[in-house]
Amino acid sequence: MGIPNETEMENEVSEAKRKRLASEKEREEARKRSRLERSLEEGLEDSFPASDPINVTQPPPSVQDKREGARPKK
């Protein structure tokens, strides 16, 4: 039998790193969900009372928008 390439300590470090990366990914997903939820809530508040559903996504710039340049954000 040969000597293993990774020691037990390296395996433990690798496992801890995998868990940390998975945890970071979960936190990032939670932040994305939270931002989307806030956007939806803000859209509902801004459009109430209305019959049209809200749209969280922004449409692409129109030809006129491109000619005029970027519009200032409100």
C-alpha cells in the first residue's frame, strides 16, 4: 500500500472549507431572496390600489432611452 496523498488534517481543513463555502452560498441566496421580497413589497405598496400586477424586472432600454443616455435614478 502507498502513502495517502492527503493527511487527515488536510481532509479536515478541506471539509471545513466546503462547509464554509456552502454556508456562504446559502447566505448569498438568502440575501437575494430578501432583496426580491423587498422589491415585490415596495412594488405592491407603490401600486396599491391598482388592478395590474407588479413587475420586479426592468424592461430593456428603449431606442429613445439609448439616444437620450442613462436616465437619472429616482
